Amino acid sequence: MQVTGGSQSFNVVNNLRVLGRWMRMITIPNQSSVAKAYNEFTDEGFMKPSSYRNRVVDVMEELMRFTYLTREHSTLLVDRYSERLDARSKAFENLK
């Protein structure tokens, strides 16, 4: 998600998606950008009803769904063959 003070741009969101994948994070397909965010909140800090708010809720719902779907499989999602080989090699070296 991105909140900007100016016009809408997904450049930040796209770059965060790339960084997230590089760090082995699951990135959800949905994304949202709130342009001129200073106009979208009440004085109490709540987001005003709008299409922006609806899209933010859509993104949060999708994030929760992906979290529920992947949580119990997290060890499978970060297990890498190359890292297992490195760990075995280091363990073997420590035995010597």
C-alpha cells in the first residue's frame, strides 16, 4: 500500500513488491494507492468513506486471506535446497 501527498502513483508499491519477493515475502496480487491522503482522513484520524477506503479494505482482506492460507505452511515456503547444502557443509566442517 502507498499513501502519497500528491497524485496517485504505484511506483513505490511496485518497488516494495520487488523488495518483498527478494526478501522471500509473499506479496499479494492486490494493491492500493491513496493520492492526496491529507484529504482522506477525519480530524480524529479515521479514513473517510470513499473509493480509496474501499480499496484499502479490499487489500487488507486479501492480506488476511493470504496470511491464513500460508501461515501453517511457512516452513515449506522458506526452505531452500542451496541453504540446506550450506548448512550440511558447515556442520561437516565443524565435526573435523
